[in-house]
Amino acid sequence: MKINNEVIGLVAGILTASSMLPQLIKTLKKKEADDISPFMVIILIVGTGLWSYYGVLRDDLPIIITNAFSCLLNSIMLILKFRYSRNKLSI
Amino acid sequence: MKINNEVIGLVAGILTASSMLPQLIKTLKKKEADDISPFMVIILIVGTGLWSYYGVLRDDLPIIITNAFSCLLNSIMLILKFRYSRNKLSI
């Protein structure tokens, strides 16, 4: 039962950590990002950054790795958001 | 030190759980969602759903509440995505 719990947690972690990947691919292909909220992306950068720091404090490598990866994806997304938004004032 | 850790974890959890909120507000205001990847939203629904289930298995109320809230926001976002996408085939 314990192994099952850990597998569910691991799958859940991989899914939420990599969720920004299809968005990055779509934005790179379309070169359009007007409809994406920069606040969502900024909140995710700060949130996953804090989770990584929490992982460091708790000495928990899975938390550090998944959230640092997610933080990196979101940082790239923020750059793409401002690069590809036709209306620069669109927030 | 322990309290500081918990506060950081709590703030991180609140931020990542509520990150879809500004996106929902933006989509409702603009009524456009072409640039948003439905795969990102679907992966987040499955991922946060699994996190909630993991919270139930571990009897961890904060994990259940934050992820169930996030799963709800993402489910609403998926409905808006298909409602407001001008190009219905745009994935």
C-alpha cells in the first residue's frame, strides 16, 4: 500500500511539474501568447521557486528537482509571453 | 525554524494552487483562449486530481484542499478553453 501511495505521488508530481511543457511547445509553434495571463506564469515562478527552497530546507530532493524544473519551464514561458504577445500591454 | 519552513510551504502551496485564477479572470474578460494549450490544462486536472487522491491516502488535509481547489479551477479553465477558442481545432 505504501508503494502504491508513493507511485501516485510520483505520477502526480511528474504531471504537475511538466504541465507547462505542452504550453511552451504550442507557444513556440504558434508564436502567439496574447491569451496567456502573465500573472499566472509569474505566480507559478514564485510558487515553484518557494517550493524548491522548501525542498532545500526539508532536504527533500524530489521536491527540489520537480519544482526547479517547473520553475525553469515557467521562466522560459514568461520570456515567450512577452516576446510573442502582439499587444505588449495585454495582461 | 520549523515554523518558518511551514510558512514557506504554505505560501508556496497557496501560490501554486491559485495560479490559474488570474488566467481564468483574463479568459473570462477577453473571451479568447486560442493561445492556451488544452494539454496543459488537462495534465493539470489529472495531476492535481491525483495529488488530492494522494492527500486522501496520506490523510493530509492541506494537500487535499489546495489540490482539489486547483483541480476545480483547471476544470473551469478547460470549459472556457473550448467555449472561447475561435478555432475549435486549435490545440
